[in-house]
Amino acid sequence: MKSPEFDREKLVRQAIAAREKAYAPYSNYRVGAALLGKSGRIYTGCNVENAVYPLAICAERAAVAKAVSEGEREFVALAVTTENAGSPCGSCRQVMREFGEDIIVLISDAEGNYRETMVADLLPDSFSKKDLEEAE
Ligand code: THU
């Protein structure tokens, strides 16, 4: 399948900018995300930590929550930026998967060097609403 055309560098730049907003006083591991909706809008997110450590919200999930709460549910791509191009955590993979296996994921470092993958490759053989429907 042909990869959708969109400005990958622009999305990565937005994730880098969103990372500046990260609230990560406990881990000091700052993460930024930028999620491109099919409407063309971009929703950014950053990690938001808490003194109760397990309550930290990841950047990717912050971006998804922002988009869905603005009425957007179909996505083209998500860029995520960390210092060292860290890969999205398992929880974020599952949350992205809810909205499609074909979402492109750009994983970048703080300089904007990125690699391209997709949700289906990050989370193969995933559980989804289809599994719930088939059980009904
Ligand atoms: N983090 C993210 O924001 N996204 C990920 O995919 C991995 C981890 C955040 C959570 C926490 O604030 C910090 O990075 C260290 O785990």
C-alpha cells in the first residue's frame, strides 16, 4: 500500500516543539508528540508527570485525547520525539491502535532524525473492538 503523502518534517518539527512543554520533573525524560488528523489538523501532546508517579500521562496519549476531545477520530500519522528517539510504550501503541492500524508513526530524536513505522508493525496481532464484536 502506498504511504500517504504529508509533510513528515513538519510533523516532526511540531513534536519537537511540543516536547518543550513536557512536564517531566521526576524522570527528566521529556517527550513530545504531534498527531495529524485526516482533516489536516495537527494535535500536539507532551508527557505530564505527577508526584504520584504512576499517574504520568504519555505524550502520545495526551495528543490522542486532545484530538478525540476536539471531535477528530481518524488519523494519518503521529510523530513522537524524545532525546534518543525512544519507541512508544505499549500502552500508547494500544491507544493509537484503537483508531487504526495504518497510522504512520515517525519516531524522532531531539535533532529531528526520524525513522518511519506504523501502528500495525508496532503492535502486531492486536486486540481491538473487532474482537469484542465477534464475541457478541
Ligand atoms: N513516556 C511518554 O510520554 N511516551 C512513551 O511512549 C514512553 C514514556 C513518558 C512517560 C514518563 O513521563 C517518561 O516518559 C518516562 O517514562
